[in-house]
Amino acid sequence: MKNLTRINNTYNDDKVIDACSIFGAMDRSGRRFSGEGVIKAIANMHDRGNGLGGGFAVYGLYPEHPDKYALHLMYLSSQSKLETEEFLRDRFSVAWQEEVPVRQTAVIKNPPLVWRYFVDPPQSLPENQSADDYVVARVMEINTSGNDSFVFSSGKNMAVFKGVGYPEEIAEYFKLEQYQAYLWTAHGRFPTNTVAWWGGAHPFSILDWTVVHNGEISSYGINRRYLEQFGYQCTMQTDTEVIAYAVDLLMRKHNLPLEIAVKVLAAPFWDEIERMPEEEQNLMRAIRQTYGSLLLNGPFAVVIAHNGEMIGLTDRIRLRPLTVGEKGDMLYLSSEESAIRLISPELDTAWSPMGGEPVIGRLKPESRLQSSKGKKEALSR
């Protein structure tokens, strides 16, 4: 057995380079559904993780506070909670706050205290600063304060729930089967290069952007240095964090269309660009030259989500698996087709996208109108 191990593992190390599980489910009609199926699907890929990280991003779960920023915070000490709550009261108008409901389970050890706050920025903001800019700046301020407080979710009508454990254990701990949402993403982590801790589990988030990731970002250093020029601070001790910030920068700050933003992250090779029509060549060259420091190198498959959209993307030569499934209005993205068929056996279509080619799911226009109407009704109650 020892000799066989050496044959299959030339370097005789214990690094698993094809692990981690990702899953996403979206009802493009905007219908909210229970997370039970998503929990079952990610649990089906149990062996792709090792119990050192699991998490979920959930969209549409806070219709009672649809236009408030929902800040989810982890506290490692009671003193850090006191200090950070004073900071929040000073910088925001806090409409509601509560401890995130949890279920005590034997497998979750030494969890941090997790609270959520529904807040509004002050009405008078610094010149040329939007409400989103203000929230991002405050998130970075808290996460670099050194007082053992971490904001790990900060969007509107969405939330991240994550921690150290298998994803199905994290779901049980946070009682996620009790939530309803139109979009769910999930992750089972197998840490290879970075420490396993509650803040380092996936998804990674800023505002309503979230990312779950299977792979390794070898360009992390240059990606991080580029993002720090725009005020982002990478504090969660893992490479995936840069993807969330990069998407926020490209799409919210620089107003790039999604179809262009993904070409920054997974740009075509130069020899591919040379074979393109001239107009497309010029565009791709401009993207490579302008945003070369945000190109993601290394193997990856990601599910990126925000309010109204879910995006699947792999690296340019598809070193990590991603399967797409569709059934009516439902769109599924997964590391394994078996996880999709476990909860939706009779799919209309199923396929694997080409490397670097995004799969984009969007809410239908009529569902966006219904969502907006629902928000107004919730506000009027």
C-alpha cells in the first residue's frame, strides 16, 4: 500500500488539489424556495471537503428589511462586540439587531458569537461617496481594527452563513432549512494553503456580491496589491477573497458589463486574441492591458452571485469541474452533476461550459417587477 501511494503521489505529500465542492440554485422566476434541497445537494459532495469549512449565500431572505444593509458580524470576544456596536451606532442608523438564531450541535466546536444588524448609512455622506462606498469603507475599517470583530456579509436582502464544519453541519447550526430564498449558493471547503477558521470559510462577500470557489488563485499577491489601491483590504486569510473584491470593483465601481468583467478575470490567451476579428481583438487587448493585474491565474471554478444574478465561471483551460443543469425556471451550477440530479432528477438540459465561458442566470424581467412591488409592500406594513 505504501508503494502504491508513492506511485500515485509522486511528491509523497498530503495536498489534495481537486477538492472543495460548490453548488448554486436559482429560480429565475423569483420564487422563493427552501434551502433543504441545496443542503442535500452539497452534502452529497461530502467527500470533496474535510470538515474545515462550509457555508451558504442566501438571496431574498429578508423581505421585512429589503432596503437595509444586513451586516452579519462574528465576534471572538464580548469586548469586541461592545466596541463594534458602539462603532455601528456612531456610523449608521441601526433599525434592528439580533443574534443570529443557531441550533446547538455536538459537531460545531467553539463558534464565535454571530449577530446581524439592519442599518442605513447617514443621510449626509462625504462628497462623491455613494451609500455602497460608505458601507464598503466601514466594513474594511471594522475588519482591520484588530479588535476580533469581522463583517462577513454586508448586502441588502441577502446574507452569508458560514463556519468551520461540513456544509450540512453549518446549515444545521444556523437553521437554514427555515429560510426561504430565490437564490442559494453553497460551499464545502478543503483548505490546502490557508488556515481553516470561521472567517476563512466560503462564501466570501462584499455588499451583495458573494463567491464560492474550488481551486487555487496563484495570482493572489498581484491581485491583492492591485485591489489595495482602491481601498480593499484582504483580511480573511485566503485567496478567494480577492475574487469578491475584484467583481465589486469591476462591476460596481467601474461599471463594466458582466460579460466584460468575466473577460478580465478569465481573459483569453494572447494567441486566441490574435485569431479574433479586429474589433474584438482591440477590445480584448485593451482589457488585458488595463486590468492585467486582476487576471486570475491558477485552477478555479467559481459561482458568483448578487441580487438578481448567478454566474458560473471556470479558468481558461477548465482545470476545475463545473456542471450546469436546467429544469424550467430553475438553474443549477455544481461541481458534480450527481448533486444536481439528486434534487432534480429529470433535467431539461445538462452540460459543462467551456473554460473561461460564463454561464449567467438572471431573474426574468417580470420577476424583478414583482420583487420591487414586494419590497414596497413590505415597507408599507
